[in-house]
Amino acid sequence: MSPGPVDDSDEIRVRIVGLQAGYGPQTVVHGLDLHVGHGEIVGLLGRNGAGKSTTLKAVAGLLSGVAGQVIVDGQLISGSAYKRTQSILGLVPEGRSVFPSLTVSENLDVARADLDEACRLFPELTSRLSIRSGLLSGGEQQMLALARAIVRRPRLLLIDELSFGLSQRVSLRLLSRLRDYVRETGMSVILVEQHMSAMSKVADRVYIMQEGRIMLELPQAEIMSRGEEIRTVYLTG
């Protein structure tokens, strides 16, 4: 993919077209198409192995041999993950993606994230700035990881399993602040989550994935009303 202008709708910030990605000879994502609007959170739901995380890694530039197009604000995106995250994308990968030997303040500084803005997003971090991040609770580490990525205001934020291993209360706190900040700033988000109930509270739309393909697209209002169908057909087995 080489950078260049692409005609696009003003209402749609991100288009992913014909995305194909995998690992070595194994293709995991097959010709995936999706779009994200300005200020919209789009969720990816599916069982383990459906290709959700591979999709995020491919968009972020973390995989080689990727085919298809990633278009943000009418511009084709290419190059390394470092290049993409410096100028266009934010990424919160799966797991506790903080530097455990650095303090909270140092973690924010390394990412060139504004400390005051991070503390406005999560006041819980204010009293923890001088604490090494490895000593934080799991919820606090995820607050730091999210704050570090989001306060830089990327045009597209990719988040993989933010609530993994956290209590429902902490998960909802994180997702609620994400929702508020997206509304405030107009950034676009692709969110991978395992829990359908959490997704229904934060996502504007969801794509249901199965075996590397999108099988279903639903607005927020239909996520829980069709929950049994989604669980039976797409999330189990």
C-alpha cells in the first residue's frame, strides 16, 4: 500500500477494505471490510480465534504480508507500526501494556501523553504518579494504558480486550470514560471485547466475526435483544 488521497464520505473517518492477514502461510482474516465514523466506537465480537486481535494487529502495522487497504480521513495508511502510532493511530494491546519498572508519570512521559489530561480522564491516577506501574492494581494499570494512548488524541484508537481479568465494576468505569472521551473529542475507535453486555453499553455498532470474516453487523440497540442468537451461533463452540 502506498500513501495517497482517496475519495471518502465526510461522515466516515475510517474504511478498511479487503483486509487479509495472518501468520506465515496461515491466513486468519479473509477480505474483511468495515468502517468507523467520526466519534464512533465500533466493536468486534467473536469467539477466540475469530480473527479479532489479528484484525487490530494488521491495521496497526504489526503484521507482515497484509493485503487490503486501511484508509483514515481519505488517506491510505501504510508503513510500520511505529510510523502509524506516531501520527495517526493509538493502540492499547491485550494484556497490561505498561512499563512496570517506570512510575506512572514516567509511563506518560515516555508516551508523550499530557499528565494533566491523563489525570482529568482518570483522577484515580493523580495520587499514584510516583508509584512504579508494576505495583498498581490491574484496573489502575489499564487506566494508565488507556490514558497513555487516548490523551494523545489519535484519529483512530485500537483497543484489544481492555476489560480482560478485571471486575465488572472496573471494566464499566474504563469503558464509560472511553465513551465520554470519544464523544468529547470525536476520535474513532475499534474495540475488541469478549463480554457482550459490556460491548452493548459502549459500542455504537458491532461486527460479529467468525473464522476471519464478518458475519453480522448490528446497531447498539440490537446487541442484547439478539444476544441469545449471537451467543448460540457465533460466540460458542
